[in-house]
Amino acid sequence: MDHTVARRLVSSEGRKALELASTEADPDSLSAATRLRRQIDADLAAAVLDQISLRRQAVAKLGPVAASMLWTRDGLEQATRGDVSRWRALRLNEAGFTHVIDLGCACGADARAYLDAGFEVTAVEVDPVTAELARHNLPEAQVMCADATAVYGDLCEQVDSTTVVMLDPARRTRRGRTWRLEDVQPPWSFVEKVLESVSAVVKLGPGVDRSQLPDLPVTYVGHRGDLVEATVWSGFGDLWPGDRAVLIDPAGVHQLPGRCPAPAVGELGPFVAEPHPAAIRAGCLSAIDGSLHAVSGGIAYLTAVEPVASPWLTWFAVKEVLPLDVRSLRSWVRNHHVGTVEIKKRGVNVDPVAWRRKLKPAGPNCVTFICTPTTGSAKALVCDRVRLPYGISGGFRM
């Protein structure tokens, strides 16, 4: 999208065109484009149909607020999930902040959550097209089209004890997504300067190397079943005393302290649990429940005689233990008429896609194979998923 089209989108002309496009059931179809071009020019028709498609995706990711927002494809892909943005706004509110300076706001997903939570927002975006859309999305905010590194000094004059700086550095290069701090924009040296000088929150990709981050609290944030970000907090005192795992799901928000001792290794029991990736990244496994044991040293599968109900754990009942050999698994699949195979693995040289093809599944039944080292040798565990109810112990409702 060029700047001229962006300006048309945010005008009264664009609003009317968006209303027309919103009636299309399939805005990506050729027939929708043909119909709309009978009423408006091709450039605007393509732009508004794209926006309707993006808005529908955005509502699924962020919630109803996204239905009136404008997006770029990159901006939507990189936008924080709505539940996570609202959780972070709540944390800032509890810390006593009232003003957020968002350096690199993109289309404004996080800033929108801050506004809705009652914050004053100053937003900075370097790309002129994205900044134009952000002004539409954040009408109550001050949105600047500028390089954050160039205006930060002036913005610091606005900083007092009620102000927090938000930074979500771009993590894409020409080669695609990156976890390397030396690749982020604004540069990591600038991010470090912000962390050292003011109260700040820095959102990073979940795969970032913890050893390369400063000695500040880091939260590994999970949303439902996914690990979505690592967040660095500066100037929050006892609110974030150390690393933590945070899980946001329909039952509420759950937390565990990070950097805990590894769980003791135990003999394989009749049940095996896969911890949530946020707990794994934060080093929280032994904090989930002290009665659980690791199936092997350094392997993030836990085992028990009886499953423990926890939002942090997905449990499997072990039906059989087989050698870690594709021929043994293929024979088991054939004899049990299995057509749907799920393969999970840690610490073993198994390619789940290649193995699934070699197993030649066919039949009405399903199974999960967990391929893992154990206290004896590497095994393939034949498992059924176990669904346990759980409350919100250790968390709070949003």
C-alpha cells in the first residue's frame, strides 16, 4: 500500500468504500473485486477489500475492537494478541503508570489496549503508511511519524514517575523472522539505553537467548497453548521480582516463578505430562508440582503415578512402551488399525513428518507416540490424551 491509498482509506471516501466492501462474503474473491470496481476505482477497491479480509482475521486475533481498525499485513501478523495486550495494560495500571510512550507502535494493537484501559498514549511509528493507519486506529493518542531513536531524547522530557516506555522492536529481516538481538530494529544498543534510563517494557520473540538479555525480570508469556513472547521489565520493583512464566487462557491468568531447580528424574510412570512451552522456557517445571519427576535429565516431559490437574500440563496415559524403532511402531499401527498418528519428541533423533509417512497409518483409531529418553534408554510411549478439569489456582481472572 502506498501513502496516497492510505490517506484515501482514512478519509470519508474510504469509510464509504469500506462499508461497501464489508457486504462481501468473500472479499478475496475475483467476483467481489469485479462488483466493487463498478462503483469505485480499482486501487481503492483493492485496498478496501484487503482491509475487510484483514479486519476479519484481526477480530479473531485481537477481539471486536479490531473490526474498526486498519491494517497492513505485516502489522497484523506482528500484532500482539488481544488478551495479551489487555493483560499487559493491567500490569502497567497496577504499577501506577498513567502514560505510555509506545516506540514503534505499528498499527497500534498494544496502544489500542492502553487507550481502552484509560492510559494517555504517545505513539511513534517510523513508516509513513503505517503511521497514517495508526492515527486512524488511535484517535485519542498522539501519533508521531518519526524514527524512535531520533525523537527519544525529546520524548524523555515527558517522562516522570507515571510514564512507562513500551518497545516492540521489529524482528524481521530480508531473510524472515529472527531471534538475534543484533538484527532487531531499533538497534539493540538503543533498546538497552531505554531499559537503563526509564521504566520500560520490551516485547521480544519467545526464542530470544536469555543469556544475551540484561539482568532484569523476563516473563515468558503463553496464550492458550502457544508461547507468544518474552517480555523484559525495567523499573517495576516488586511487581516483577524475577523471571516468570505467565499463561493467559479462558480460565484466567496463571503465573509461576522462573529459574527453578530442574525436577528430579524418576522412573517412568503410567502418566506423562507435556508442560506448557512458557513454563519450559522460564525454567518453571519443578514449580508446577513438586511430586512430578522428569522422565530423563534435561528432558521436559514429566511423569507421575496419577495426573495432577494444572493449566500448565497436558497429560497422556501410557498404554505401552515400545523400542524407539520405526518398524516396531509401524507394526503397532497396523495391528491396531490406526489412521491418525500424533508424534511428539524430545531429545531423540526423530523426524515426526518422515516417521508418520513411514508408519503408513490406515484405520479408524488414533494414537499419540511420545519419543523420549527415559532412565533406561530412548523409548516410544504409546499414549492416549487425558483431559483433566482444573480451576484457576495460582492465577486470577482478567
